[in-house]
Amino acid sequence: MDAENRKGEARMTPAGQALSLGLVRCHVCGLACEHVGGVHALPCPRCHAPLHTRLPDSLTQTWALLLTGLLLYLPANLLPVMYNSFAGRGSESTILGGIAVFWASGSYGIAIVIFTASVLVPCAKFGILGGLLIATKRRDVSGRVRRSRLFRLTEHIGYWSMLDVMVVALIAALVQFPGFSTAEPRIGIVFFGAVVMFTLLAAMKFDPRLLWENNKHE
Amino acid sequence: MSDYDSPPPEVIPRRLRPSLIWLVPAAAALTGLFLLHQLWASSGPEVSITFQTASGLQAGKTEVKYKDVTVGLVKSIVLSPDSQRVLVTVSLMKNAENLAKADTRFWVVRPRVGIGGISGIDTLLSGAYISLDTGTSKQSGTTFTGLESPPTLINGMPGKQFEVVADDLGSLDIGSAVYYRRIPVGRVSSYALRPDGKGVSVNIFIDAPYDRFVTPSTRFWNASGVDLSLNSDGLQLKTQTMASVIAGGIAFANPPDSVNAPSSADHSVFRLADDQPSAMAPQDGTPQILQLRFQQSLRGMQTGAPVEFSSVKLGKVTAIDLDFEPSGSRFISVVTLEVYPNRLGRVLEKLPKPEKDGEKQAAVFLRDLVQHGLRAQARTGNLLTGQLYISLDFIPNAAPVAFDLSARPLRIPTLNGGFDHLQEQVATLIGKVSKMPIESIGNNLNATLGNLNQTLIQVNGQVLPQTIQTLRQLDQTMNGAQRLLVADSPLLQTLAEFQRTLYSLRTLTGLLTRQPQALLTGRLNDPKEKP
């Protein structure tokens, strides 16, 4: 084990996994309960939530949700997200088209913000979650601390992807001067919202504790 | 580490869960496929249209509309390879793919302001769009040449199209209205030079139900402009509507004798007359070409000048040329006429009917007329402008002229005449007047007048005072005489005395006559002599 991992190990409970102590932590209220065992374990004595030693089916569900997000990311980018008309001349714009327009018109700041929120962040999430899933499947023990940080980063930045949806919602609500200038959301933004939602769900379904599991099956 | 190995709790119960969660990406994939299919299904063919200019067009924004329904979108606008035109690529929708026929027409709808009206006002705000009118061809097309101006004729409009042939276009334009009893019933849809270059054929479209008024005998005339005429009835101003005066127009009417005539078929050809009277006039028939050779100058003669025969306007001058006659080294004006014998009206019925060899017969007939004194003259129709017209008339005592039966066109001998004679006489008169020594006459007259003036001064200065003096003296004398002559003046007394003396003397002389001896003897007693 390299130095980083040793440092990580040192921060964690030296006793390793809670299961080995016969404990299981409630996902909802965080109460450490005694692990009774069996498939259908007893619920949490405090909040009556079901108790699991790990999130059930975590890897598969994360994979599925991530894949869903990835699939939806295509129409989200290809389809127009907003229709705006000014003085009778209407046009539909996609996310990338909007970024290009902003960039071409010199609004580099806005272009960068939108690019970050709508392209960089979702792609980063796909990449990070995908990487984490693969690493977990392979039970790769090296770089586990770095992966843990990446996961926390993913959870943290995930919400900001909704920026685009917010922008469209705001503009559509504010720019309503019928006959002169209107803005309407288009189907693309629904897909984009779904992408953000599914990546958030995927991040939620991913149980970071799996990162630390040792190759027990080996 | 052996503690971790003990219970493998959650490994066993994986049977249904995986399949359930994979439904989510499957649904997403299905949605994506569905969208893709939608996209593919709704995208029709791509067509490219060339325009002169891309003014108002924007790639990705400009729409293509048919009957005001959006059926496509401009995808790209590039210059044509030779940079002469603009190449507009349009992606049509799936439901519009059968609109792109080989003869489908595309044009850009922009705001247009013309004399006839304003169109495309809605595009002021929304921007230009491409409109299309689907064709009738069976084949579909992918490359089109866009029209620069909107067509006036949209396929499928009820009505009929006719062709009107005119000498020139006049002020007509595409979109000029066609009037029937001053109701706009159609418009000019297109025009083109005739293939032989002689004249213009104008395509007009008459809307239903007015198209049924166009019958084979319908007359069309150019209703543009103002017809101002001054004749014995006074000043007459005839126009169609003001719109047609400004924008040009065509009017048509049916001759009164052609009621209940069947409607003309689509694409019938008509003749466009210059104005209503000539349109409604009886048909002229075939013209007879005549040629005149004038020795005189024909200043004021114009093509189109009337040819009159016994006050009937028989035709017009079609050409004026110069010819050179080497024998006399003279230039001769050659005037070509078009004469319509039909305009003679009923007289024609009394003339010999044309037979097979009409040309020959006409020549013979004309020769007879010439032998009886038919001559052509260029006469002045208007003294102010000096415009000439050709007068065909019988000149009594005209010098006989040989008539060439074989000449084509037929030649009518001419007479220098009319105003020219008068002109010559006036010129001679003026020449004589100019020869008179007006200057010396004037000088003499001037000297005489000077002398007279001097004489008058003398009279005033010297003769008049003397005269006045003389008159005064005369007056005095008269006064003196008057004094002498008053009733008891010594003169009168003297005269009375003298009278008495004379009486006595007469008595004496009488006595002496009768008794001369009385002078010696004295007076005898004479009984007769009793005073």
C-alpha cells in the first residue's frame, strides 16, 4: 500500500468495517444498530427505516441510472432547449448553440458559466461515477482516498447542473411580452433536467462505502 | 482479517431487482429512439434555391411557407460557385415533400411598396420568409431558381389565363389590373417579348367568375393613362380608375352585338388595342401597302400620320425613307402607307368584289382611279405644328401619269401641293417686299419732314403776327365803315340827296328825250306828263 492509502486507512476506524463488529448504520437517522442478520433485517429501532449493511444493489442501480443519464444527455444537447422570439422573428436554440452565440457575441463570462454548468459538470459526473463504478467492481485498492474525494466532489457539484434549467425557467417566466418578445422552453430542457436528476440519483445510489471494501471474495 | 469473511449477507437476494432498474435506461433509450424516429420522419427533402440576393434571409431562422403554413426552414445560405447568385438550402418538412415539384416556384416575401399597393407588410416585424407555390409537374425537383418578385398567379386559383398581344408593353407591369366595366377582375401575370421580337405578349389572369365574360369576340385595350381629346363636342377626358392611370391596366369589353357568346377557352390569344375606340372599332381587315414618292421636303411628316380619303381616315403612314434618283441628282422622300379598304364601309359593297388574285385586281382598280385623277398630297393638318397628313383625292385636270401595274408596293402618283404652294407664293411676295428701297424712301421722307418743320417754324414766328396785325386793322376799318353807314349818317344823307338828284336828272333826261326843244323852248304842257 502506498502512503496515501495508509493515510486514509489511518483516518478510518482501525477496526475496519462495522459489519465485523455486528453493527449496521441506519441510512436515515444514522443510528448504529445491532446487525441481526438475515435477508430482511429488522428495521431501525429509532426511525423504523429498513436497515442495510450496504445500499442494496448499489452498483447495478448506479450503473443503470448513470446510463440513463448518459442516454438522455444526447437529446438534451441535440434538441432545442428554448425558443425565443424578438419582434416577430423567432428562433430555437440548443445548449451548445446558445454557448456559441454568447461566445461569438463577446459574452465570454456567461459562455463559460453555461458551458461549465451544462457541459463540463455533467460530463465530469459521468466520467467520475463511471470511473468509480469500474474501480469498485475491480475492487481496486489503489487511490481509494482520491476516489472518495472525487465522489464527494460529484455530490457537491451535482446540484449546479440545474443552472441551465433555472435560466430557461427564469427567462421563460420573465420575457413574456406577447406579440413583441416571448421566450418559451422547449423539450430539450426537460431532457437536460432529467439528465441532472438521473446523475444525482446515480450519485445517491452509489454507496461510497463500497469504495473501501477489500477484496473479500478473493 | 478473517472476521470480514464471516457473513455474506446481501449477496444472495439478487433476482428481480436488476431487471427492474434496467427498465429506466431502457425507457430512456426508447425515448431517444422515438425522438430520433420523429426527427427522421418529420424531415423532408432538402432543396436548394438560387436567388439574386439573400436580403432578409437568415440560415436557421428564415422559414419556408406555403399558404402561410410553415413547411420548411432555411438551413444554409452560401454563394453560388461563380459568386453570381445566392444558394439557399432549405430543408422541407416531411409533410411538404410533395410540394417540391419540378416547376414549383419559390420567392422571398419582403415588404414591397408599389403603386398598385403594399404587400408583405407582416414581414416588417417577422422578417422575410420564403414562400412557395407548388407546381403541376409529376416529377419532383431539388434545385430551383427563385423568383425575384412574387408571382401574381398562384396555382389552383379559380379563373382563366389569356394571352394578349400588343405592339409594346406601355406602362403595363406584372400585377397591373385588368378591368371589366371598371371592376378589377384580374391582373397581368407575366409578359414576354414575342419570339420574333415583333410585339409583346402579355399573360393576364381573369378571376372566376368574371372569366366567363371573355368571349372570342372580346376586345382588349390598354387602359393606362389619360385619353384627352378636343373635338367639336368640346374637351373630353376619359380615364379608367386612377389606379390604372398611375399603375397601368388593361380593360376589356364585348361588342354589343355579341351577347350570349360562349366563353373563351383558357390561354386564348387576343389583340391589345391602344385605346377603347380603336378596340371597339370594326375590324380593319388586311391592309393594302402603298408607296408614295414626293419631290418635296416632308418636314412634319411622321410615321403614324393619318391617310385620308374624302374625309375618311383610311390608314396611316408606316415608314418615311429617303431615296436617291441619279438622273436628277435628287433626293426623294418615299412614304409607305398602310391603307385599310375595309374602313370605306358600305362603299366597299359597291366596289368590285375581291377575287382570287386580289393584288392584281387592286392594282387594276387603283390604275383606273389614278387615270381619273387620284393623287396623293402631303397636306398640313395643323398650321401651328406643321404636321402633315397624306390626302388621297381626285385632282381635276391632273396631268396624266403612267401607272405601273407590276410595282409592289403599288405606287400612287403625288402632287406637290397644299400648303407648299401657298408657302411659295408668300415667299415671292416677301422677296418683292424686301427689294423695295425702303431705306431711301425713309431718308427722303425724313428730309421732307425736316423742311416742313422749318416752314412751320417760319409760319409761326413771322407770318402769324403779321396776319394778326392785318386782321386788327381790318377790324378798325370795318368799325369806321359801320359808323359811316348808321341810319342818319352824312353818307346816307348824301346818298339820298344824290338819289333825288338822279331822279331829277332822269326826269330831265326824259323830258329832253320827248321834247328836245324844251331846252330851248322850255317845257310844253303835256297831258301825259302829270307828276
